[in-house]
Amino acid sequence: MNKQIDQGALKSLFKDDMTIMVGGFMATGSPEEVIDAIIESGVKGLTLIGNDTATATTGMGRLVASGQVKKVITSHIGLNHITIQKLNAGEIEVELVPQGTIIERIRAKGCGLGGILTPTGVGTVVEEGKEKLEVDGRTYLLEKPLSADLAIIRADKVDELGNCRFVGTTRNFNPIIAMAADTVICEAEEILTVGKIHPDDVMLPHIFIDHIIKGGKIYG
């Protein structure tokens, strides 16, 4: 089964008010071609989940800058002045989550867990509104799973079935978020026939991938 789609079919996957997880770390490993398509589609009211909002001209920060986002759940916004401006102006909501916590909440969804227990944030504003539990005399916050309607990721190589290989920093968030969304689009620099990626190099199996698109430009 060849899961490769064209730009026209890609745009039909985007809807107003959907929640989208975006791969990448400071835009390194973000699927810029898919982000282009989301911007061109004109959908509004998006909730984005990702490590950071990158910059105003890279990664998911471009979606914030385009005015299509109502909320961001992320661990870092400091490199994107547009995110900060929109937050201060009351134009978007930003939920800041410690970096280790956000990826574990995503992983929890992918693994079918009811949440994670973490000491991070105990005694700070992070604990507001959250359940606390005592385990062996230590206090933990119950952090619930994060899920999305759509995950958009970037791989180094993918075969036509959807088996993915990642390189460097792109290996951190991309494989995890692919496990926590209803639909997953993989953008890759190379799309190969099945069997061209050695089984030992497959870092994300094809069962998590719904659609594949050829990537072009790379930031970071």
C-alpha cells in the first residue's frame, strides 16, 4: 500500500478548530512542506502541541504568525516574538508545560496510559488545578495524556508503506507524537520502496503512518 499523497489531498485533511501535534525541536525536524499546506488551506482556530513555537519564520511558529492558532501547548516560546506578542495581546492562549512533562504526556497517550506522575511543578503554579498523589512519602502531580486529531512529523527516510528512519535531533519528538494522534502525516526527504530501509534502521513502524509527502526545504 503506497501512502504517498499530493498537495491537493493533503489540504483536505485540515479542518477548523482541530488539534495538531507538530514534530521538531526549535524547528529542526519540523515538516515545513505540510506547514505550508496548512497555511495555504486557511483553516482557523487551531490548537498546536509541540516542544516549542520555534521562530516567526520556522516550524510551527509560522502557524502562530499566520493568525490561524487559538491555543498553544508547549514548553518554550522565547524564540518567537510573535507568540509573545499575541499572548500579551490576549489573541492566543499559551499553556506552558515543562519539557520532560509534555513529551511524557504525549507518550502516555500513545501507550494507552491514564497519565504520568511527576514531581516537576510541585509547589509552583504548575500544580494549580491538578490532582496530587503521595507515593512513598513524595508528592507527585498527575499529568493527563495529550492527544491530537492530527500529527505532522518529519523523517529522514520513509518507505512507501510508512516505515520511518530519523536522524539526529529529529529522532526525539517525531516518533513519539506519531503515536498520539488520530491521523499522522509523515514528510520525508526520501521516499523509498519497501525493503530499502534495513529493519534495524526502522525507528517508527508503518502502522502509525497514514499519509506520506515528499519534503523539500529544511530549517535548522
